[in-house]
Amino acid sequence: MIHLFETSAQSPHGLAEVTQAQGLAGYGWLMIAIPLVSFAFLLLMGRRSDKWGHWFSIAATGLSLVLGLSILISTLGLDPSQRVQNLSLFTWIPAGEHSIEVGLRIDPLSLTFVGLVTFVGFLIHIYAVAYMEHDTDRRRFFAYLNLFIAAMLMLVLGNSFATLFVGWEGVGLASYLLIGFWNHVPDYAKAAKKAFVMNRIGDVGLLLGMMAIFNAFGTLDYTSVFGRVSELPQAQATLIGIFLLVAACGKSAQFPLQAWLGDAMAGPTPVSALIHAATMVTAGVYLMVRAGAIYAVTPVATTAVAVIGAITLVFGAVVGTAKDDIKKVLAASTMSQIGYMMLGAGLGPIGWAFAIFHLLTHGFFKAQMFLGAGSIMHAMGDQVNMRRFGALSGVMKVTWVTFGIGWLAILGVPPFSGFWSKDKIIEMAFVSDTAGPWQPWVMGTVALIGAGITAFYMSRLFFMTFHGKARWTTEAEGRPVHPHESPALMTVPMIILSVFSVALGGVLTWNNMFVNWLTPVLGHVEHGEPVLPVWLLMVSTLVVVAIGVAWAWKLYVQEEVNQAIPAGNALTHAARNDMFQDQVNDNLVVKPVTALAEGVMVADNSVVDGAVRGIEVIFKGAGKAVSTTQNGKVRSYATYILAGVVAMIAVALMGVL
């Protein structure tokens, strides 16, 4: 936590002039179109593409990567004032002055995500070739990965909230398809449904936010909205900010909509690495920072973002201390680390760049650790219980070293990347000018405690898996397992990601590189000094991290790991059950809504349907009475006619008289 980023005070958002896309940026739509066409093509080809479909998918992702990096490099060559470019594509909803256009906003913020999504996504595609080798539906799996890449790129490249919403729903669909890829297992199908439903709750927040924005500005275009945000009354800005926060909580698994993330580990491990660690779950953080101009005028909504982030970073860390499933520990870690990003976004302009910086570094080292977990599962017969691991460092040296680099990065040990990004958020949380005198002490202390808990549970994972005594038996039958290193298609992506986990943070902090890169979008911001000296915060963070590591070493290396799950105390029991969040949701939401639906059904049956049935009885009775006159006898019909004629004559005579 050293002063690497000092900038001057300017407008908080949208400093650069928006220009029409030129050169390579004019082809930015191809980054989305190529993987989308690949997805459709592979589904249409069906089984005919089983032998080569995965390579076709990789080629599509590779082309998006090359194009994305080319546009990024060309944007770097532009003057900072020209780095925000708009690419108009077509009119989606023609409605006069309120027409909605589809276009792309190619700027440093969106290109940062393009680099992360395409580069990490490409490596995960390569890894999945070997990981999914024996799956008969591998071609369909790669098609879904392409759908996700296309949707995520649409989300971050869109130039309006409407275009963002299309990508937002697309990644939700792709997530559902990939989590439930092995849907023949009922629990996996339930996990996919749970993720889908909880994300739809967040989507309601996004829709309400878009409606409120359109009501205020008559448009959903970023340039128009952010250019006129000063006109927005604070109460209206707060309402919009809260709606968008609900959306972010759903997509980024933040409290109280975080319960789906652990179950989402039901999907194949490459899914966990790509969607639920590196990219999709960070979409909420992107939304918070992209809409930063709105939050800049509403301290209430901004503080709410910081509070949600602080709660979630501790919540996820506590859950991670008690899980024995290696993927669920990493899922809890993801939840916690995104909590740090949300905390950074909730600190206002001083935290936006650091939230994105931590998002970027985390995307590399967390994807690396998820792939490492997949390598371990591959070696241990698809087991995920860390109590059956231990001593794997001797037989899986590449996985051990690469995973260890990711472990040091997430701990924030210098010079690994997490030190440069997460610790900067801790420092910013202690800055006194964030929002009132109480916030820096509360938020800073929470962030510092979270670092210590993170060091403990991630060290617990690392030591239980790679050190101590070997516990290589199957959980059900107790048969021996013979672990081995994974093939090159799996280890090479992990090695490449580990290079970024070591060097990315330090490189991007050189000469304020990353913050200066985002300045055309986020603006220059001058922040005050933390309430504690920077050197003391740095030392304090390293001390709590060291304590967490030492504690884990004592419990899981010096002491023998129990293969059976020990009883534990009340907090451990709660953490193993995700702090009973499912039960809370069931009692507070599911049961009341079910009761309401049943009540409406009763009212519908007794009142609405009852009225319809009553009318039915009346007309049936009348019809039955009249039907007796229709007996098919000519004599009866002649009598009716005669009676009718007599009645008509009588009426006529009465009128004359």
C-alpha cells in the first residue's frame, strides 16, 4: 500500500470527447459477431462437428482476442482525449426522438474487459480441450462458451444501458446452460435453475433502473445520460443507484443475492474459471463503475454500494474458512474478492480505478486457481474434498507451483499482483474524505480483517491440498487414488496465467500506467491521506496476513488433518451451511410468495372462477328449460306458432282499443 497513484482533480466521469470510431475500432462489432456465429454454427452442425467443433470454437475466440488486442493497441496510440470512441451500428427500436440505437462504446474501460474476457477465455478454451476430452457433448460445451464470450463482450462494449441489458441477459442464459451442462444429475440441474432465478431478481433491479433513467433523460445512451447527470435530482439519482445496485448484487453474487454462487460450482471447472471467477460475476462491478457519474451525485447510494461490498467480503471469507470442497472454497473467495471491488466502487471516484484494477488482477489469478483445482480433480478421480488430498506437491509440481503463485497473489504478498490492487483498496477505505468521519475507520477495519481471514482460508486450502500427509483415498469406498500431473493442454494455460499473477500488478502500477489509462473515462481524482500512515497500513496488512498463514500452517500441516468432518462450533456449522442463507431466503421470500400465490389461487377459484361457474349454471338451467320445447314434433311447433300469432293479435287489438 504505497502511493503509486496520484492524480489531479477534474470532472469525475467522461472527460474525453466522444468521437466516431475510426480505423480498427470500426471493426469492433466483429469481436461479438465471430463467437456468436460460431455458437450458432456448432449447434446447427450437431454431431457432425464432434471431432473438430472444439477447435472451431477456439479459432473463433482467438480471432476475437487478436482483434480486441489490436484495437486496444491502436487506442493506446491515440491522444487520451480521443480514446472514447462510439460505433453506431443500427436502429433497434425506432420511436422518433426516443429511438434506441445499437452501438458500441470503445474506450479504456470497455477495452480492459475485452482484454480480460478474450485472453483468459482463450486460455480456458485451450484447457477445456483436455478437461472435456471424454465428454460426448464437448462440441456443445464449446458452443456455449462461445455464446458466453459474445454476450460478455456485448455487455461491456455496448454504448447504452439497453445494449448492456442484451449482453446482461445473454451471459445469464450462457451461465444457466453451462452450470447445468451435466443436467442429467438432478442436483446440477437445480443449481442451474437456482442461479437463473436469483439472477432474474437482479435483472428486475436493472430494468427498474433503466426505466428510471429513461424517465429522467428520455434516453439510455451513455453519452447523453452521463452528460446531463448534473440535472438529476438527488432523490431520483439515489433511486436509480439503488436499482442498479440490486442488479449488481444478483450478477456479482453480493449480499443478499449471493446464495447461488456456491451451487454454481456444479458446472465443469472451466465454467467456474471463466464465468464464476474471471468475468461474468464481475459484471456488477463494471456496472457500478460505468454508472459512476450517477453515483457521484448520490452519497446515499454510493455508501450503500460500499456497505454491501464490506458485508460480502467478510461473509464470503467466513464461509470459505469452513468449506471442504475445493471449488466451493474458491467460490466463497470470489464472492469475498468481488466484495473488495464493490467496496472500492462504493468509495466514490477515489476508488473506481482501483476496483477495476483489482478486478483485472483477480481475473487472472482466480482463473489460474480454478484451473488448478480442475487439474487436482483430474488427478484425484474428480474428487473435490480437500480432506482426501494432501502432499500433492510431490506428484503435481507444475500445478503446485502455479497454484502457489495464485495463492500468494490473493494473499497480497509483494510483489505479486494482489499486493498492488487489493491493498490499494484497503488504503482507500481508510481515506477520511470518503463519506463522513465514521466510514474510513469502519470500512478500513473491515477490509483489513477480511485480508487476515482471506490469508487463513486460502492457506488452509493450499496446505490441505499440497502439504501434510497424503490422504489419497476415495470418500465412499476408501479405495486408493494414484494422482498424476495433468497434460500440457491443461498445465500450459496455468503457467501463462501465473506469469500475469506475478507481474501484472507491478507492471500496471509503473508510472501510474493503469490509472492514467482509465482517466479518459473515469477522470482525474485527487484523494486525501488515510487516517493512518500508509507505512503503518502496509505493515498491518502484512502482519494480519502472516497471522492467517501461520494459523493455517499450525492447524493443517503441523496437526494431522481429520478425514472425517469434525463437528466444529456454531460459527463453523453456520459457515458450512452458507450462514443459512438458503433457509433465510426460503422463510423470508419463498414461503411468503408461495403463500401469496396460493391465496391468489384460492381467490381465483372461489371468486373469479366461482362467478364464471355461477353464470354457467344459470345459462345451463335456462337452456335446459328451453330445450324441453324442442321435442322435434310438428304438432308442438304448430301449437307454438298458433300461440304466437294469437299473442301478436291480442297485443295489436290492445293497442287499437
